[in-house]
Amino acid sequence: MTKKIRLSNRQIAVLAVMTALMLTLMIVTPIANFFGFIGTAFIVLIIIAAAAVSEGLVVGIIAGSVFGVISFIVSFMLPQPLAPCFQNPLISILPRVFIGVVVYAVHRLVDKLIKNSGSGKKHKILRNGIPAAAGALFNTVAVMGLIALFFGGKNVESGNIITSIDAKLILTVIATNGVAEFVLTLLLTPPIVAALTAARRTGKTTVKADKSAASDAASDKGGLPRANDEDAGAQKTVAERKSELRKEAKERADALTARYRRGADKKIFKKVSAIIKKEKAESVFIYKSFGAEPDTNALIKNLLDNDKKVYVPILGKDGEMEAVPISRDTKYKKNKYDIEEPKKPEKSVEKGVIDVAVIPLLAFDGEKNRLGRGKGCYDRFFSGTKIGKIALAYETQRMERIPSEEWDVKPDIIVTEKAVLGKRLKKR
């Protein structure tokens, strides 16, 4: 089944603004003449690169395609030396479609390469600038290469301007414009991306879900309430906001370096161990960490070494979460979500035997509202229970506000490397 591509309201708004900017820069004659064809194209390249870095692959591809279509139209409107070349859509449109692809691919590669070295903040130019510069260089080389392919050895005429397309011209444009665009895009894109990111983080979204309208059972929440049809608009807004926050929180967590994580995990380990000891818990339900989640392996080992009963979550045959006991000798395999589960799980236990639960999250706020991955597994597992819950996170995952719905699990305590939110666990 083909996966549908859906853009968020924010992405649509960003595309609309960028399209308006490109139209203004390239079609409004006085502005286009002021910057010149090359200058205008350079500014547009920065816009496309910033879109691909801050908003993702699809937005980058769309922005590049819009640039290509506009440059194709402009080639018939404004007399520029190479305008006849850009009247070929294979030159004006095709390379521009792939600018966003190149920027996005290089961004992911650079992000992966630098993740294990230094502070993420020190590498803003590398993380955001190099992909943008690579996109700009790709555009210059691809466009000039296609011009050489289709028009090499020919003269093109635009108005009273006659241009000879030869190797010297091609190499000169690549060497001068290509290098200039590479350097300037490298330096100018990061602050633009930073501004877009800051706008996303500080943007005010007012979401009010009518709880009285949440009486029907959610189809994929196992009997938990959902909004009725009359409140569908508000619920869609909540879902969209949660989706945006999940993406942002994941990006923030992924940006943390391995060195920082190791130090943060040690601090979180000490705080959680102290809470469990204070609560005199003998049985602990704890998640197996994966991806950018705070590591729980050391905590699990410590609990087992202290003869505590430890349970980890697995997905049962019906897709619902169950708690199964583990030991020091337990072997693991990865489930369909890439999360470790016991290879040969023992029989699941009743929730009532659990003293304390240690759970993951993607984002949280100062009111201890928790945002998970959207599957509802933990919400359904803890529904109707009085198990004390400790959620682990990195401080960077703290948001100004998390939209909350009736069925969302709210931890009693949230522990980060810098703070502990909440003073005591729920009494059973």
C-alpha cells in the first residue's frame, strides 16, 4: 500500500511564504533586475536549502520544483544571457527538483558523522551549512552541465545579447558562481534555519479539547475515550500539534552527542535509583531503551544485582503491552518497532504485582504532561491502575506545553539529567 504524504499546516505555511518570496524575487522586474539573474537564483537557493533542512525532504523537493517552474517561466519574460537555455525544462526544472534531495541527504549524513563528537551547538554551521552549500554546488554543476550537454558549441541569443556556450564559459561560471554560492550558502543558511526552528518552538498554538465530548471509545485506544464527530476539528488540531512536537523532540534528542548522553545517563541513573530505594520498591516494570532514549540497561542490571523483581514490556499477540519477568540470563531480540524484547518471554504477570514503573517519553512539560510515540501502548497498559510511574527524559525534550487528553498517562515523577519533576509516587 502506498503511504500517503501529508504536510502539516506549518509546512504548508512555510511553502506558501517561500513561494511568495521566490515569485517576488524572480518575477517582479525591478527586484529581479536589481539582484540580477545569478544573484536572485542564489537567494532562492538559500530559501530552498533552509526549507529542506528545517522542514524535511518533501518540503525541500516541492520548494526546488517551484523554483524550477518559476525560472522556466522567467526565461521567457526577462532578457538574460542564458535565458534561452532555461527555456528547456530539463535545464530549468529537473536539477532544481533534486536540490532538496541533495540537501536532505547530506544533512542526514553530516548529522550522523558529527553526532559522536563535541557539542551539537558547536556544529550548527556544519549540520545546517554544509548540506545547504552542497545543494547550491549541485545546482550550479548540474545546470551548467546540462547547458553544456544541450547547447555546447552553440550561440544563444536573448534580446540583443548573444552568448557563446563553450567550455570556458561553463568552467568560469562553475568556478566563480559555484564557489561563491557554496561559501555564502554555508554561512547564511544556518541563521535562517535557526530562525525557523525558533519560530516553531515559540509559536503559540491554542488547543482546547472539550472533555465532555470525549465519551466514545477510541478505536485504537482499547476503550479509552475519544472525541465525537462534532469535536473532530479540535481533536485534529491536538493530533497535529502532537505530531509536530514529536518531530521536534526527536530532533532535539537525536542532536545530543554520545558523550553528553553518557554523562546525562549517569545522572539520571543516580536519581532514579535513589527514588526506587526511597520507595522501597521490590518489583519494577522498566522499559528497554532504544534510539535516543535515556539508557536503562545500567539501571536494569543494578536492579537485578540487588535481587529486585524486574519486568519489561512486550507486545502480546493482540498487540497490547504485557509485563514479563527477566533475569540476568535473559536473551533479547528486536520486535517490529526495533525495541528489545526477551527471545523466550516467560508468562506475563498481573499489573498488580508491580510496585514502580519506569517509562519512556518523547516530550514533556513543566506540568508533567507526557508525550509518547503515539501508539497508546502505555496509556492503555496503565489505564485504571494505581502504579507509581517514573518517566525518564533529557532536559532538551522539555517543551513549553504538551496538549493533554483524558487518556494520556501522566507520570508521577519525571527525571532528567538536570531536574526531578514531582515529589512522590502514587500510593497503591
